[in-house]
Amino acid sequence: MNHYELFLFWLTLGLQVLLCALVYIRGIERRLPFFTIYATLLIAGTLGIQLVYLHFGFRSATSYYAAWITTGVHVIAQSLAIAELCRYELRAYRGIWALTWRVLALLAVFFLGHAAMDAWGQPDRIAIYGLTLERDFGIASVVILLALFLIRNYYDLWLEPLQKWIAVGMCFFCIIDVVNNTVLRDAFTQYLSLWFFTRYTLFWSEMKSEVVRANELWSAVRASAFVVSLSLWCFALRKPLPAPAEEPVLLPAEVYGELSPAVNLRLRAFNDRLLELLRS
């Protein structure tokens, strides 16, 4: 590690410890249990993987598999935390949420299959599978979070500041992560695969230095983006949280017609229609 990477590591670790402490001090586990699990797994994964590196060595097979297992666990935990944000905003509209969680489940199955197909036949299947899975889930997370903000603004739904900052931090990190994983995936599939062909063996030393340099650059960019996200989450938890807002009560159709027929009636009709379709 160079000085900047070492600084980012300790800064990230410090923010993860602070975030985990604030989550439990503020009692977030009662409101957002999956985000609490995600924050706990972040610090556990960072400390755990460092212990593996110290014991087995950075370039050992055990460290390699441990790193990718940790990445997979983090992707799953982050996806559940994002789904939890969707449920928190749409909890009053059971029909819309029933459709939403089914769509999220189908997307998860699709991305798992797509990553497996993308990694098939590649020289390093685990790395390609992990990078593709991270990239696909990152794209889906960005789309879902942006849709969440659009629905919130269009229908004037209430989203507490904590949930809003969590969503902003995750969206920002996912955007950077998608670019990061796309670049790394191309490096694995285009440059590293050439090493397996004898005619390119003489050029591997030059290609390897370029790949390592690109990897270090994007690792630093990814770590910097993660620091920004952690800072946003810690900022949102800097003060004690107000009492959770009660679930909104839908008014009669007549009142909606008098107040905002172009907005709220449309949402309610959509919600009722989804309930009918899901029950049939």
C-alpha cells in the first residue's frame, strides 16, 4: 500500500467503527434491521479479511477466496438494505409493495444467472463472477434508488431524513462501483486472458504492470467513494433521531378529489388495482 491507500484504509475503518457505534446508540436496529446488519457486516468483514491476510498472506488462495466470499456477503446485505428502504417508503401501499418485492426477487435471480453465464469459460471465473455480480447489482441498485426518489417526489411521499441520506449514500457508491467493476472486469477478460496464450507470454510483464496500475487507481477511487457514503451515513446519525412517523392513513376518495386528484387518487387507484391483480 502507498501512503494514500493506507490513509484511506484507516479512514474507512474508523468511519465503519463510528457508523456501527452510532447505529446501535441511536437504536436503528428497531427501524432498519437490514441496514444495521449491513453496517455490522462492513466492520466485521474489514477486520476479518485483515486477519486472514495477516495469517495466510495477501496472495494466498485462502485470502483470495475469503475476499470474494466477503464481497458476496456485502452485496447481499446491501441489496437487502436497499429493499428495506423501498419497503419503508411503500409500506402504506401494500399492493405496490407486493409488486415491488416480486420484481426485486426476479431481478436477483436474473443477475445471479447472468453473472454465471458471463463468467463461463473465463480464465478466472470467480473474479469475473464476483465483478459481474457486483456490477449488475450495482446497476439495479442505482435504478431502484433513483426510482424511489422519483416516486417520492412525484407522489409527495414522506421519507425520513435518515432513510433519505442512506439512499443517497448507497446510490452514490453504487454509481462509482459500477464504473469501477466494469473497468476491472474488462481488465480481467481482455488483458489477463491473454496470459494463457503462449504467444503473449513475452508481453505479460508489460501488461501486468498496466493492469496493476489500473487496479490500484480504481481501488483508490472506490475507497474514496465509500468514504463519502460512510460520511453521509454518520452525518445522518449525528443527532438523536425523532420518533418514527406513523404510517400514513389514506383519506376517502372524496377528500382526495378535492385536494389533489392528479396525484393521490392516481396512486391510490394504482395501489387498489395491484391488490386485485395479486389476489386473483
